[in-house]
Amino acid sequence: EQIKKGNYDHFMQKEIHEQPHSLTTTMRGRLKHNSVLLGGLKDHLKTIRHSRRIIFIGCGTSYNAALAARPILEELSGIPVTMEIASDLLDREGPIYREDTAVFVSQSGETADTLLALEYALENGALCVGITNTVGSTLARKTHCGIHINAGCEIGVASTKAYTSQIVVIAMMALAIGADRISTQARREAIIKGLSELPSHVSEVLKLDREMKDLAESLIDLESLLVFGRGYNYATALEGALKVKEVALMHSEGMLAGEMKHGPLALVDETLPIIVVATRDACFSKQQSVIQQLHARKGRLIVMCSKGDAQSVCPGGSCRIIEVPQVADCLQPVVNIIPLQLLAYHLTVLRGYNVDQPRNLAKSVTTQ
Ligand code: AGP
């Protein structure tokens, strides 16, 4: 086991630091001269382009990855994209039609709720696409077509490298589906360039390890943590909070920043730490105003911003700042989750909990 961990103390730590490599593997052979080649989808692209709706279905981190990539799929495909947590779809017996494309996202490919939702979508005649990290898994076998994320074996119960590879695969899927649209060609080319540069930006953001350990030290005894995000980074808020709660066993909530004044604002005081994701994208000025409102209520703010933006997000200098490299807006969630993965990891170690086997959890939830 120690050999497999190499120089790392835990699998989660190793898997976080492996991400420049796992992302490279995910993209290997798939980015071609300003286009994307996804062998597993190529015979089905026409059907997907004619679908009435694309539905993402998954649980936990896999659901969050789909949520992060949803806006770029909507933008490049022009098809409505809806989100379903697998258990909720089954509870409601939500409508699924023959004209739908149902995309199932699962690292293990064996999650019971996701597989039952797959049975349900197959019965209702939808085209079923699987996105998984496990070759030969039930999900890979039972879907009509799919994409392997090729992130390499993930052992830590907390999913880290699979999350970033899932986002990249769905972004590539969006590029492939939208490839016949001339109006978005320049946008697609910029994203493909961004994808090829992504592993080096991820290497850069991993250098925040020490800073995130220091931040963890300042939060070690607290009971709760909020994470606010919106747009591409709503998923970053949900996923960052999920990591903290599942391994560090600290209450943590990811929230849509646009909902702040509809309730969560009441929680703000001088002690509750609030992470605000405010990297540069179309939502930046809205996040600046969220920060001002939290600041006016004396919130204890930790702001994640693009490099060089510390003054713009926190003019008074009273926030703790996490500066990350800026990448294409739709790929920013891949970079932004990494400091939060590191924070969750260090909080867990400092609080003395089991990093790779959090209590009550299993890597793959094969029962309902
Ligand atoms: C992630 O850190 C969690 N352990 C969990 O939410 C997980 O993502 C979920 O159970 C889904 O697993 P899957 O991707 O294997 O389907």
C-alpha cells in the first residue's frame, strides 16, 4: 500500500496532486487540430444534436461535475440541459422521453441509484450515455455509448481527480456536440487551447498547498463553513463544501450566491467563515457586490479570486485571499476546486480524522 501512495501520506493527497497527470491522460489523443475526437460518441452525435433535451443524472461529486459543465454544454449545443440527482429522479418518477439524451456520470460506474435511474431511462426509450472512470463497469456496459474519463484508479473515498476529469470530459462532449455550429467556432477554439494548457495551470494552483494548510489551521476548531459560488462556480461551492463535510467532518454548505439575500444572509456574523468564489467571468461584478454585502455585515471572508484581483475583490484588505490562475471561464471550476480539495485534506489531517476512509462512507454506494 505504501508503494502505491509513493511519497504521499494518504491516497486523497496523492490523487489531488496527481491531477496535472490525470487531466493529461483524460485528454490524450482526444484534442485534434482545433476539434475534439470522442470515439465512443461519434456514431451517436447526430442523435444527440437532435434531442429535445439533455439530462444529466448522477450522485454526489459526479452530479457536481455535471453541474459545473452544464453551462458550456447549453451554450455550445443550444439544447436545454437539465440536472437530476439519481435518487430524486427515481423518487419522483420524473418524465423521460424517447427524444431525450440521458447522460449518466459515475466514477465507479456501480452506484446503485445511478444504475436504477439508467434502467428507468432505458425503459423510457432515451438515448443513454455513460461517463465513467471504470472500464467494464455496469454503467459502461448498459449504456448505448459513452466516454471513459481515464483518470486512473481513484482509491480515496473522497473523489478528487475524477471530479476534474469528469468536467473536462463533459466540456469535450460539449465541443463535439457543438462542432457543426460555425457561429461558435472561435469560442470552441479558445476552449480547446484552454484545455491543452489546463494541466500546467493545475500544477501552478497545487503550489497553494502550504497556504491551504495555514488556512486549515485557522479553521480547525470551527463548527461550520459556508461556500458561495454562482454560474460556472456554483458547482465549486457545492463540491468544496461536500469535500469538507465528508472527510473533515465539519458542517459545510455550498450555496448559490444569488440566493444569499433570500435566507443565508441571516447566518453572517464575525465568526462564521465564508468562502466566496469570485474569479473572473461574466458573474464577477455580481460576486463583488455579494462580497460588499457580506463585508457590510462584518462577515469573516475568504475570497478566491483570479491572480492580481485581490484589490478588486477586497479593497479594504480585510479578507483572506486565495489567488488562482485565470483560465477559460468554463474550465475555471477545474482550477478553483483544487484549493478547496487541499483545504479539506489538511483540515481532516489536523482534526485527526481518517482521510481515505471517512466514517460511515463507502467508495461506491452499491445499495439503495
Ligand atoms: C465523493 O467524494 C463522494 N464519495 C460521493 O459523493 C460520490 O461521488 C458518489 O457516491 C457517486 O459515486 P460515483 O461517482 O462512483 O457514482
